[in-house]
Amino acid sequence: MPFTGARDNPQMEPPIDIEHFEAVTFGDRALQREVLGLFEAQALTLLETIRTASGKAQSEAAHALKGAARGIGAFAVADEAEKIEQGDNSAVERLVLRVADANRAAATLLAKD
């Protein structure tokens, strides 16, 4: 569940909504490691396509990243990916930054053992 008011200001929103992530992974640390590892790998591949492709290929990659991001609670990533999916190429660099933020947050989360 996202933080109130944060959706309108991505700077206020945490890179990963921890409550959401904990809920979807049932608090299982092994599952969290697996899911975050998959997200990081998938995000890198999809970002490459988003940055280099156009049209349908770019839109499909953005759509896939949007879904993956929503799954882990990286709602700022999903929001930027959705803009690209709808044809807003000005969101590409913001998306790159949001993915980096989410990956740093994931590393911090996983370091807490």
C-alpha cells in the first residue's frame, strides 16, 4: 500500500514500498532475495530496450517493467514506465534514475539480516 500523498510527488515516495513488498513476499527473506534479484536483472534488460528501441518494442518493454515494478512496490518506477508506454520519451532518464533508486533500496533491504 503506497504512502499517502507520495504518488503525486515521487521525491516523497520511497523507492520500494516496504509494506507492499513484505505483504507480497509474505516476509520470506529467501523469496525477497529471489524476487529482487529477478527484478534487477529484468530491469537492466528492459531499460536497455527502452533506451535503444522505439515504437512497439519500447512500449512493450516499458509495459513489462511497469508490471515488474508494481509487483515489488517500486511505484515511482512503474509511474515513469507507464509514461514511456504511453509515448512520453522525456520520462526515459527519470526512469533510469528511479530504477537505480529501487536497486539501491533493494540492496539496503537485503542487507538487513
